[in-house]
Amino acid sequence: MKKTLKIAGISVGVVVLALIAVVVLFVVKHQIDASKPLLEDDYYESFASPAPLEAKYSRLGSRDVAYTEFDVENSAIDKIGAWYPRELKNDGARYPMIVVVNGSNTKASMYKPFFERLASWGFVVVGTEDGQAGTGETASIVLDFMLNAPRDSVLYDRIDANNIGVVGYSQGGAGAIRAVTEYGNSGAFKTIFTGSAAYAALAKNMGWEYDVAKVTIPFFMIAGTGSSEDSGVKDTSNEFGGVAPLSSLVDNYNRMSDNVFKVRARVVGAEHWQIQMLTDGYMTAWMRYQLRADPDAATVFIGDKAELLANPNWQDVVKNR
């Protein structure tokens, strides 16, 4: 019995070390220079898709974008950056908001073109300088701050509180799930998108444990098929399975109630560090559908003829509507 426990302990230790090693690998890969931008200004121009709606929503939207920021008394957040349609300054309307949860050791200031492109589709898009956002706490703080923006801010009383989404990648995927399930204001979120959310064992061992069964809002979860995403091992409890193996998507999808609209899919050939760029189109379409009732965007996801089902860029697509 003692020998069995010892072997089990060694196996768990090996998995934990592998998980920590891969996190370190991605931190080094993405941020050798913390001031270096992760994306070119026109990064989206290099993306191509045979699917017309994926191509459409991966580009710039129709709105010019402006920027403002807020200093906050939180050392992890540092500042909140907010990108918004320039017309907001004069039209008196309230706009849907998207809170973005950063991946490991990544700051919003490192990938500004992502925020600007997404805002051009008619959203207020906010991010922080928190490079360790896996608990979801800073996303929760940002939500409260923006819903109570300072009176002298251009964004005061300009957020549509009924249409708020959250987007998270990698560690930030775990943070996004926790943001919609673990806090007093979690119910303010209307929808969630995660790109390669760290799988459950990784999240737990890194202090970002989440419970997808608590998610009660529409959820679009994606990952890639590259080896850094899915190493191909059969038992991820004893060997490292990649950051977001297919088994993690299947488990997360199955743990959610069937009464909630849910979609899972994988990007063909995508490695972990490519996920954000290669999923922009459908992430944007999801948010347009969920937060702006865009009928074109809805056809990406709804029904037997949904564009996502036939797009050769994607595989392992499962949805319940």
C-alpha cells in the first residue's frame, strides 16, 4: 500500500513539475522583453479564411476607436485601459462591454491592436496590466470599476449593464471562468469566451481552480490541435497533456448544464501561442451575436448549417443549439 502511494505521489509530482515547466516555457517565449508588443498594428491583415463570416469578423469593424485609461489603487491591475467607439463621446448611447483577462505574464499594453480591433465592432473593451490573472479577481474588480466609472470620464454611465462579456486566454481562460462563477458580481456577465483555458489539473496546481459546472451563461470554448495544446497522452492525470487538450474541452463542455448554450471547437494545427490571432474572427462573431444581437454573427453558431460546422479551419465542433 505504501509503495502504491509512493508511486502515485511521484506521478503527481511529475505532472506538477511538467505543468510548471510548460508555464515557464510560454512565459519565456512570449515575454523575453516585457516592453515588446505581442502583435503588429495590422496583425489581422495576415489572417485568411475560406469561411466568409470568419473572414469578415477577423477584420476591423466599421467604427473609429478612441482610448482612455484609469489609474487604480491595485498593484496587480496598475491601470485599466479602455478602447471604445469614438462616436460614444457624442451619441448618448450605452455600449456593450468586454472584459479581457490576460494570459500568463502578459499585459494589455503589450497587445493594444487586439483591443482596438475588437472595439471597432461596437464594444467598450477593457484590459489591465495584470500578468497573473488566473484567479479572476482583477476581472471582477475591473467590472465593478467600469460600471461605476468616474463622473468626469467619457465612459461614465455609458456601459450597457445588460450586455457584458468576458474573454480569457490560457491562464486568463481560467480567470474568465472564475470571474463568471466565484464573485459577488459574477452574475453581471452575460457571456464568456475562452481560448485554450488551462486544463483543470493545471489550473488547480497553479492556484486557479475553477468549476465549469457553475457556468450558467452562454459559453464558447476553444483550443488548438497543436502538440503544445494537446500532447496526445491518454491519461493527463499522470502525464502532461498540453495546456488545453481535447479531453479538457470535452470535460468542460460535459460538466455544463445542457440548458445553457455551449459550443466547443478546436483550431486545426494551432499551437498555444497562435490561439489569440487564429480565433479573433469567431471570438468577435460570438460577442457580436451575444451582446449586439447581430443576425449574421448568429449564423456562425446556430443550427445545422452553422458556418462553424463546415469551416475547414476548425474541427471537433460540438454545440447544443
